Amino acid sequence: PFMVRVEGPEGQPLFLEGEIDALAATGDMAYLVDYKTGGSVQETDEQLHAKHALQAQCYAYALLRNGFAEVRATFVRVEQRASDGGPQTVVYRFDASDVPDLEAEIISRWPGL
């Protein structure tokens, strides 16, 4: 579980919280895994990337704000198979230079703002 403060409009404090399924770290790099169930076999790679992007951005923002320089995120669809027979995955990569853009995206999607 995590909770991180986000500066909202006019300095309004907002709190982003969530729970990462699996997290490993080495040095200043974090590797996270989020397991997904359900979904449709017809979803394209592009649709899957867009579908999980905000969640990946929130997780990366929290980790980057907590001192990691790089975050690699893998979303694993345990019930859907990739063409190689393994589980279908969607991969994201973020680094510290992404923090301002991640924060802007998170604030722009914040309910009620």
C-alpha cells in the first residue's frame, strides 16, 4: 500500500493511494507487477496499453516521488494468453524526468476537480 501527496490546483492537497501487487527494487530502480483478470481476448496491444496507463502512471508517480529514479511496470493478464503461450503483458517505463507530466496527468483526471 502507498499514499502520496499531490499538489492540486492552487496548492490544494490531494492524496493518491493505492496498492501495488508486487514490488522489487534494486538500487534506485523499482520493478512493479500488477495482476489483471478478465478482459477480452479481442483487445489489441494498443487498447491494453491505454486501458492500464493511468494506473501505471499513478504507481510510477508514487514510486518516483519516494526516491526511485526509474520505474518499470508490467501488467500481467493472467487469464489471457499471448501469442507465445505465456500470459499477456503490458509494459511501461518511467523515470524521474516524467514526474511533472505524471502529476499533470493525474490532476487532470482527478474526480471532482
